Amino acid sequence: MKTSYWLMRFALALLLLGMFFGHLASESYRFTDATQGILPFHVLRPLHVSSAYFGIIIGGLACVSLALFEIFPNLKLSKWLKIHLLLWLISICGIFYSYFTKDFSGREYWEFNPIWALPIFLSFVIFLFFILKNLLTEKKWPSYYWMWFTGIVFFLFVFLENYLWIFPYFKNDLISDLTLQWKVNGSIVGAVNQLLYGFSLYMMTKISGNSEMAHKKIAFALYFLGLFNLMFNWGHHIYLVPTSRFIHHLSYIVSMTEWIIFIKIIIDWKKQLSESKKYYYFFPYRFIMASEYWVAINLFLALLLSIPAVNLFTHGTHITVAHAMGTTIGINMMIILAGAFYYIAPPLLNKLTRITLNTLFWLVQSLLFLFILVLVIMGVKKSIWQFSDSSITFSQHQDSLSFIIVVFIVLGALLFFSLAGILLFLMQQSFIKKSKS
Amino acid sequence: MPIVAKFYSFSPLKIFITLSVLFLLFSFSLYLKPHRNKELRNLSTQKQVSAGKEVWQRNNCHTCHQMYGLGGYLGPDLTNIMSKPGRTDAYIKGIITSGVKQMPAFQLSDKELTDLLFFLKAMNETGTANPTDYQININGTYTLKK
């Protein structure tokens, strides 16, 4: 179990680093030449993305492994988690080494030398064995077991696909390769979401004490709808890419099935409102609730962006970034924080801590909302520029945004500080808990 | 009859396997695409285009620039840069080796620069990333303007 806590600490540290690099990178928007700043932007952006996203992946794995310790008192293969953690340590060190030495032989979001993908892949193989060995002792799986299993299996498959470009057969065909690249980026997010949504559902059953919830047909229906989308909806990233029309149409149709999820969320809203009053001061529940509100907001945005006619205007603008940041911070990070509070923080906090955390919680939610709003405004402005006459150059357009860019940097920094407060609190608690037990 | 009933009874495993098989078929149909792309195999500049793509990748140009709107946002989309007025080979090479605004000066060899230009030209020939070249259809899709 200790290993799982270390996995969680590692994830929290990476999330913190990710936001720090993100802040440094955001400052580049104000620079007038490349020599300003601590590190160049093309080093900072990979550092930011990799720290944040690996923080999310490792956080998800930590949550799932902690849940397994709770479910199975005689957990099998728990020693394997040590190897799992070790492999992560090796790969993350390797990735940072790659970036600091400017060895960018990978590609967007995975810029590190592909050699470091190997320990990541192995760590997932180990995790797959670990969860299967335990889950298979039960016959009737709740839907969250399925989600965890799916998350791991699909991550492994898609991660292999992520490196097909190494073969000239794929690399030489510019458009097919671009298509595969975005197939991977779309599905990998889906796989990680399966891990996290599964954990979120598990937490809900624990908190409400209603374990039937995860066995209901509706829970499975939603799981399969998610899986179906993971497999076939990634094409909405590449509506503009001249690949076969079939991919675009399939993705358009599949994406639209998510309206069902959206409508279900709206219908369930009222029930949740009374429930959320009941557990208001229980932080794990609060963060899960926050993640569900962000699901609604982001899903609505995603549904719009998946309509090609809308996508034509938003693609390649900061509206896409708004969606990405909204889901990674609003949904993924909130679920991880819920898990971290659940397993790390004591259920009864003293008044001062409670007030501080309460303030930080609301600060994070409102700053994130404003941050996303500013990104959408930047996106709308860029879209207008793209559709206007071409006499205004890219730099002139960027310069016209200078005020919004300052707001974007300041909001980002404030969001970083408030989230850092919560992360540091959890980090500190994780050590107190350990010395007591 | 009981067998039929059993097959149709709700089983997550069956649905999972069915979906996964469909997904694999879809994936493999995509893997065959480069094989069917005959035009590409006859391209005499293939080697240089690939080498140029590698230069693009190794120098992280995508952290600021986009291709078909995919990539970072600190610089302009470069899908069709080679067909823009005034963007001669010498001009592009000059920008890359001396830098502009937030873009650092990249110390690239002559060969790397030449390969990079092959890549940019090949990218330009794949299509257009300018949204104003497309028209919206009634069913929510869009197609290239005639």
C-alpha cells in the first residue's frame, strides 16, 4: 500500500511541476524575441504537457491501485507495484533528461526519445497483470472493473500504435501518418478517462453506500457508449485533414451519440443537487461533484466542436485549448484530487484548514471558469482573423490580442497558485498519515 | 432455442469483444492506407520529404506551428506556406536560420534546410488548410469549394 501512496505523491508532484512549466510557457506569449525567459518555448511546452499528462495518468493508476487495496484485503501481486513505480521513475527521469538535452526525437505531446516509451509500456503490462490477477477472482464485475480493465488494455494498444511512425511504411505517407497520430491522441485520452471515470464511479458507490449502482444496466450502457466513442470518435480532430471522408463521417455520427450522456446528466441534475448538500463538507465528494459539473460544460463544448460545420470555425484556435484544459483540469484533476482527499486527508479537518480548503476550492473553480472563458475569447478572435482578409499578418493579429494575453497569463498564474495550495496540503498530509500508521 | 436466448442475454464480455473486433478491423483498414497510396511510392523526392519531416519533428517546430490546424499556437499554420506570395526558398531558409519574434534561430545544416523545404512543399501539395476554401453543407459537414 505504501507504494500506491508513493505513486500518488509522484503524481501530485508532477501535476505541480506541470502547472509550473505551463506558467513559464504562458509568459512566452508576451515575449518579443526568443532569448527572453528561462527556457525556450519549444522546451517548455513539452515539459508542461508531459508533466501534467503523466501526472494525470499516474494519478489515475494510484487511485485505482488504492481502490484495489480497499476492495481486496488479500491483494495479490501487490509487490509488483514496486516494479511498476520504479519503471515510471525511470521513464520520467529519462523524459526530463531528453527534454533538457533537447533530444526531441518523438512527436507532439510525446516529444521525448522513443526509448523512454519502453518503460512506460512495461509498467502498464505489469499493471494489467496486477489488476487481472485480482479482478478475475470475482465473477460478476461491476462496471468500474470493466472501465479499469478497458483503460489499461486500450492504453497498451494505442501506445504501441503511437510509435508506428518509426516505420518508414507509415512515416512516408504524410496524410495517413497524420491520421494515425490523431487516432492515437484521441483514443489515449479516452483510455485514461476510462481509468478515471471508473474510479469516480467507484467513489460514488463507496460514498453513497449503494454498490448496486455500478451493476445497473444504465451504468453498463454508459460505459459501452464511452468505449464506443473512444474507439471511433477521434476523427473530429482531423476534419480539416484531407483523409478519407468515411473517417470524418463516422466520427461525426459517433460523436453525436454523446448527446445521450449529456441529456442524462441534465436529467440527473436535480437528484444530485440535494445529495451534494448532504455531503457538502466531505471534500472527496465535493471534488467528484465538481468533476461532474465540468463534464457537463466540457461535453457541451465537445459536442459542438464535433459538428464539422462548427469545427471549421474553431479548429486550430484556442477554443480547442479551452476544451483540453477544461477536461484535464476540470475533470481529470478533480477526480484525482477527490481520490487523494479520500485516501490521504483525515475526514475531520480543523476549522481553519476547512475554511482555507473551502476558499481554495471555490477559487480553483471560478478561476478555471474564467481561464477557459478567456481561451474561448482568444479562439473567437483568431477565428475571426482566419476568416477576414489576409492583409493582417499573424504577428499583427497576435499583437492585437496583447491585453487578453495579459489576462490569460495572470489568470493562469492564479489558478496555478490555488491548485498548488491544495496539492501541497495533500502532499504534507500524505507524510503525516504515514508517520502515524 | 435456449442457446439463442443465451447468446442474446446481456453479457458485457460479448459486447466488449464485438466492439473490440470492429475497432481492430477499422484500425487495420487504416494501416493499409499507405500501401494503397500508389502515387506516393512513385514520388522521386520521397526520401527528402521524409528526412525533412524528421527535421521538423526533431526541432519541435510543431510546438508553435500547425499543420492542418494541429500543433501549437504561438506561430502561424504552415501547411500552405510554400504557396503564399513572396515565400521563396531563400526567404524561408532565412527566417529559420535567423529567427523571428518568439521563434529562435535554428542552426540547421544546408541539407537539413533543403530537406525541410521538400517537406513543406509536399505538405502544401496534400491540400489546403485555409478554412475559407471550404463551404458548409446543410447536414453540418463541409466540403472543398468548387
